[in-house]
Amino acid sequence: MSENKKYNVAIAGATGAVGGAMLDVLKRRDFPINELRLLASERSIGKKINFNGKEIAVQLLSEDAFEGIDIALFSAGATRSLDFAPAAVKAGALVVDNSSAYRMNPEIPLVVPEVNPEAIAKHKNHGIIANPNCSTIQMLVALKPILDKVGIKRLVISTYQAVSGSGADAIAELDAQVKDYAAGNEMKASVYPHQIAFNCLPHIDSFLENGYTKEEMKMVNETRKIFGDDSIAITATAVRVPVFYGHSESVNIETKAKITVAEVKELLANAPGVKLTDDVENNIYPLATNCESEFDTLVGRIREDESIENGINMWVVSDNILKGAALNTVQIAEVFIKEYK
Ligand code: NAP
Ligand code: 3JN
């Protein structure tokens, strides 16, 4: 990165839950910005968003919107990424895409900077880097040190995912249902097929022919791609819970060689992006209520799986909108400008 160089940055989907968090992360990490261009749908044209004391008017996401842009952060859904990322690349921008549109394309890197930063070099293929699914990102940050030390044979995962993962409308839906319940009114569901308040829905994204949901298979396929190992056996159950921010995950790991609980704790205490949060005698373990606005992924309840020879259980919690989306995207852009610009 050239000293003092500043970049023209566009955010596609700037008015959304993730887009808003991107603005916050760019500010908090003092990303070197010259011009910031905010893009969204027709509904938001002209809406003013404050960034570092300056009011910026939202413009329409279109093929012509990327002239002069160096880095385009996409978070407006997979269809918009497929429709407009090529135009951004053509205009000379690097695209970091938060959607599932390009994740499984073998020519496009899928990156968690703490795990496989070297893959960023492959941005040269198409000018696009894909950001993984939120549930995958936080799990891999916690698993990487264990993978490197003893290898991983099998993962059994259950997720407890916050409604913010479904966007601004879902946050409003949970809020409205809780208020309706308290007021004795009927609760209305439109984002989810069932009431989410006081409930757990074993259904995230659509169902596939194999009986899993797309969210569950994203965890399987993205983990294998990022770790570069298709032989890891993985099974996941993804559940939506009535929490606003913070995905929690129960992760059962069968390792290739023995590792003790003490060794796992030592590895995770020194792992980048991880905050070891494991002091059960004092009721300290990762909680969704403690991860909001936190850049690190919290890992605790680390214990041996006594039902198999080489097994570890842990509980992994992270702010899904930050490390699961906006922060990881900005971190990718930071590595890009440091190493390749
Ligand atoms: P959201 O709160 O519903 O926001 C959606 C954003 O996309 C808004 O800025 C919206 O603009 C814009 N948009 C929608 N349709 C558009 C169109 N036709 N043209 C231009 N802009 C359009 O959703 P979100 O939670 O921020 O998520 C957005 C996307 O990010 C998701 O669809 C997903 O692909 C990705 N995501 C990834 C992760 C992850 O796991 N890494 C997590 C969450 C989300 P308006 O306000 O003008 O409608
Ligand atoms: O539900 C969650 O907690 C995460 C949701 C992610 C998401 C939501 C809508 C569309 C995605 C994603 O990132 O996989 C997508 C998508 O781009 O397919």
C-alpha cells in the first residue's frame, strides 16, 4: 500500500443491515477513503447517510455507478451481485462480495483473512473476492488453529442464528412480535413462515432435495473450500432463534490426532480474531448479548467429547453482522490494499 493513499469506495446495499455495519466498520478501522459512494435501490435514491460528519446521498445501484471506484463492497443480495459486480470490475474496481453468488466458483477466492489470506492473490482471476456465509466465518476462525495442529476428520454443528442474519425487515419483525405479545395483540409473521418470538425455527434459507437447508449446505461446502480439504466430514443443523444480534454455534470436532482441552485453550488464547471466553466456575462463557459490536469471535465451553477417542466440543459466538459480514469484508479489502495495491 502506498503511504497515505486513499481509495474510492462504493457500497452496494448501503441502506441495509450489512451495508450500515460496513459504514461503521470503515469508520472504526479508519479505512483510507477518498470518495465514498453509497448505492441501493430506487426506494433509497437521495436518502442521506452520515459518514464521518458528512451527509452522503444514496445513488441508484446501476452499471454506470462504478466509474472511478477502486473497491466495491457488495451487500445487496446475490442477484444484484450477479447483475452488477461485472460492471464494477469492468470500471476497474476490486469487488468484495458478501452474497453467495460467487462463493463456490472455483476461480473466485473465498476468504477469511485469519484463515486463508493467501487466497486473496486469486482476485486477479476475475477481480472478485467472495465473503463466506456468517456461520462459516466464525466457526473457521475458531477451528483454524486446531486444523493446523492436529487435523480435522469430522464436524457436527448446530447453529442458533440471530434474526439480523435475515436483514432489516426481520429485526423489525421480531421487535414487533415481542411488542404485540406484551400488549396482548396477535403476532404477525411475514419474513419467516412462523412466529419467531419465543420460538426456534429449524429452517434457514430454502430446503434442498437432500433434506438439508441451503444455509446448512453453505457451511459444509464453504468450509471444505476455505480449508482446501474435501475429505472433512461435516453435518450441520441451522436454527433461527429470537435473538437480535449474534450467532451461537455448538461445534463438535473429531480431530485426526489427540489434542487436550488445555492445548485447545492455549491455541485459542493466542489465535487471531478469537477471544477465549471460558471460565465456567464464574459462569463465564460466550453469549450473544456480549458479542454485539465486538470484532473478536468468542469461544468457550471447551471440553472433551467423551463419546469418541479424539473429540472436542466448543461453543462459538460472534456478531454475525460484523465478523460474519461487514468486518470480514473490510478486512479482505485491507489485505488487498496492503498486499496488492
Ligand atoms: P437488508 O437489510 O434487507 O438490505 C438489503 C440491501 O440491498 C438494501 O441496501 C437494499 O436497498 C439493497 N437492495 C435490495 N434490492 C435491491 C435492488 N433491486 N437494487 C439495488 N439495491 C437493492 O439485507 P442485509 O441483511 O443487509 O443483507 C444484504 C445481503 O448481504 C444479503 O442478501 C446477502 O447476500 C448478504 N449477507 C451476507 C451475510 C453473510 O453471511 N456473509 C449475512 C447477511 C447478509 P434498499 O434499502 O433501497 O431496498
Ligand atoms: O440467515 C443468516 O443468518 C445469514 C444469511 C445470509 C444470507 C441471507 C440472504 C441471502 C445470504 C448469504 O450470505 O448466504 C444470502 C445469499 O447471498 O445467498
